[in-house]
Amino acid sequence: MQAVLLAGGLGTRLKSVVKDRPKPMALIEEKPFLGYVVRELSRQKIHEIVFAVGYKGSMVEDYFGDGSAFGVKVSYAYEEELLGTAGAIKNAGKLLKEDRFFVLNGDTFYQVDYGRLSKVVRERDLDLGLVLRPVPDVSRYGRAQLSGDMLVSFNEKQAAAEPGTINGGIYLMDRKLLEEIPEGKVSLENDMIPRWMKEGRRLGGLVGDGYFIDIGIPEDYLRFQKDVKEGIVRW
């Protein structure tokens, strides 16, 4: 299957420790973070990747090339200007050939069963499947919740500090949704998913329980380095 890897963000919150490269290319044990993500996709039998790139995207292309060194086939969709997550996916659409494709963020590493997500999407005939993740305090984020396999709330603000589930940032999307994304800068999380929920589109998924990290802030970037050194995550 194909996957779109969103790797075009500026990474402003990480600039204090990563100054010379896009955030997904931040070095972990002398290897870029994005390499760990690509190797995980290859392990999950996802062998065709479209990198959605912008800021210093040539650095991504110089490192991964055609993907053969990683056991995958790679292509690149460049953004001339920042398009947001949904805009970047739409821009990558010209390189997608399959009816369904995965989407994930290039600055997060989440070990989930992609085959299980595919099964849920197929059996429930979903337009969009997504993976949620459990957290001890949903008030720090926006709550996302499933009833059975179906999504019933997304990015809802929660005042109480209590455990719950939030968006994990891994999606399996029907290609017909590409046509509904407007041109220009559009957010998948803030614009399209809330719109599709209101329109009654079939959105659902599962809750993952695997290792998760988002290297968007220095503390978590350093934590991932520590986890790699300790063998919690392997190259």
C-alpha cells in the first residue's frame, strides 16, 4: 500500500536544539528521525511512500533518494507555500494510485498495527479511518472518542483533567476525499475532519496501545534519543 508522510512543517518549537534541518530530519544517533518512521512502515509492509515536503525538502530527497536503500519506493510532492496538513495531502494526490492510502505525520513515531486499521476500514466501509491513543489527561489536548468503531467526537476541549483518548495522527483515507479538500492552506484536523463529521461521512477507527512519541518540543526530542540509546526503539 501507499502512505503519505507529511514532512513539510517548519518545526519552530524545536529550533532551539535543531537549527539546520527540517524537524522530521532531526538526528537521532546520527540518523534522521524520519528514517525510523520509514523503517517502521517498511516493517508493516507499506512499501510505497510519498513524502509531502516543503521547507528544505531537498534534504529529505538527498537522504532517501528513490527509497531502495530502505526497501521502499519513494516519490516527492513539493509545496511552493505552506498548505497545512489537508492541503499537503491534496497536493500529494497526483502521486497516489490506490483507492485508499495511509497518511501520517513525519514528526511522530507510533507503533500500531496498520493491518488492523485496514481491516476496520474495510469491514465498516469507512471513508476515513484513524488511530487514537490513550492519555492520562485529555485536558491538555482535544478529546477524540469512538463508540464501537465509529468516531463520535474529535478535538473537543475538555476542562477536567481525566484519562481519555486523543488523535494519534495516523489515517487511512479514501481517495475520493481528496476532491473535497479546497485548494490552498487547509488543516485536516481543524477543518476537514470536523466538516466530514457534520456531513455524516463514515469516520471511525481504533485505539492503539503501541509506543508513541512526537518530537515537536525539545523535551520529547531528547526523550526519543534516550529511548533509542536504551533499545526501547531500534533502528
